[in-house]
Amino acid sequence: MTVDAADDERLLWVLRDLLGVTGPEYGCGVNVRKACTSHLNGKAVNPCAIPVGGLKATDEVTTIEGLPATVGADLHPMQQAWLDQDVARCGSCQPGQIMTAVAVVRRAAAEGREITDADLDGIRNICRCGTCFRIRGALKAGAAMM
């Protein structure tokens, strides 16, 4: 897809303002809160920190809206785990949390191993509601379903 945007415009604003893709949340704009986490070529990234001028025509951006299509289902297993574990409170960080969780599980699988507590401890998405224990449970459950 081609959009008309300045090279220094951040991917988050292209997604939200030009394309109407609102799943990646604006959390801080400085790559800290990570509510906007999406996938770029399968890896977790923060669109608030990516100028679109640095993207190539062959790059593939996946947001929470497109995540189910990666598994050919109505919901991705990680999204289902979030529902099953009753994770969401305010919901602001959830798209970024889920996208990060999927990337962590995929990375561990590519390395031929299960996710570890160290993997979970390495997730730096910020939840202000305090559902971190539910997020950890959902990540483990989602990993098992993936």
C-alpha cells in the first residue's frame, strides 16, 4: 500500500491518521510505553519511533487488526488467551502487549525452545492498571495454544 506522507512522519501516525488503523495505541510517542507495538516483518517494533521514509516497499507491517489473519482465524491464540484470562482493564496497552507477546513466543519457537521467565521478564510494555500477573498468565496460555 502506498500513502502520501513526509519521510519523517512516524509510522504510528500514518497507520492511525492516514489509514484509520487504530489498534496501535498512542501511549507516549517516545518508544517507552510500547502501547503501539506492531510487527515489522514479523518482529515487534514501536511505530511511534519509525519514520516512514526508512521503510521499504517490501516491508510488511502487521497491527493487532491483522494478527488473526496470520493464523487464518477469527482470533489469534494470544488474543483468545487474553479473553480467557480476563486480562483487560482499561485496555490501552493491550494491543501492544499482545503483539509483543506473539513476537516473544515466535522468537522462542524459532530458537527451538519454550518461553521462559527470563523471556517474560524481558517484556517492557507498560500497564498502568496493574494486570501484569494476568498478562503473564495469558502469555503462557497463549504460547501453549500457539
